[in-house]
Amino acid sequence: MAEKQTLEELAQLEVEALRKRERAREEWAEGGKRLAVELPDRFLTLARQVREGVMRFNSAAPVPRPVQYTESAAVTTRDTNVRGDFNIQIKRAPNEIIASLREMSGSQTSAFLIEASGHVGVAPSVDRFRLRVDALWKDGAPMWRLSCDGKPLDIAIDELGERMVMVVVTGQLARLWNVAPWVGPTRI
């Protein structure tokens, strides 16, 4: 049988629930403000990791087809205006990836995400793909979500730059995953 509660106890429970919701709303807003700073910084970190990965590949051995890396002036100067043109390009014919920092304007605060699109392979077997990096603020830290064509990537955010260079070098999109999501569990 259910425990009896008084009207006063129900009122206290309702007030406490309202306080919890208000705290959660405030934490959500604060997390959005922090991500508005964190995601542009993460894009600049990604650009640095890609640049270093391209330099490491090109200097490891003399290759007839080096990987090319270009970046916008906003990335080069680390522009403080996050609404600038932030993009990078990694290319080694016929493979290419272009990544950009995008702003999604909302009614309260702006949110950012990192989008990339690319293609690998030689015609008629060209694979086109889209990458996306976004984040949620949870428990005082960003929780990164990485995906390729809507499928989650099982790598850490710090591995993404090197993996993108690997995709361009090899032409193998599967380099983005440790275990690709379309590979099911092995059957015995």
C-alpha cells in the first residue's frame, strides 16, 4: 500500500522539483556558453594536429605525391572573431577533406560544430562522406560526439586529426574507426 503524504509534503516535493529543473536549466545555459569557447579552440587544435600530421607524413620519406595542406587566414592567425572563415583542406589526388567551423545561431546563445566533407577513391568508385564533431557540456566537461555520415566514430577527439590525414593518404574511409559500426559482432 502506498505511503500517505500530506498536502504540505506534496507542495515541498513540487518546489524541490522546480528548483532542480531551474538548476539544470542554468547548468545547460552555462555549458552552452563554455562550449561557445571550447569548440572554436578545438577546431584550432584539430587544424594544428592535421598540419603536424601532414608534415610528419611528407617528411618521413620522399614521396612522389606529398599531401597538401591549406588553411584559411583565420586559422593561420588564430583569429579571435569566431564568426570568421575557419577552414582547412587536406588533399592528395584523388582524395580530399575540407573541414570548417560552423555556427548554429539559436534564440539564446550561439552553438558551434565542426563539419567536414570529403571524397576518396578514383571514379567510378568515389566515396563521398561527411564528418561532424559537436559536444555537450556534462558534469563540468565537454562530452565530444564524433560521427561520419551519421555513424558514431569510436575514436577519441585527439585522434581525429591524424585519422583524417590517414584517410587522405590511403583513400580508406575505414581509417576513421577502430571498429567500423557496420561490422557486427563476430559469430562463433
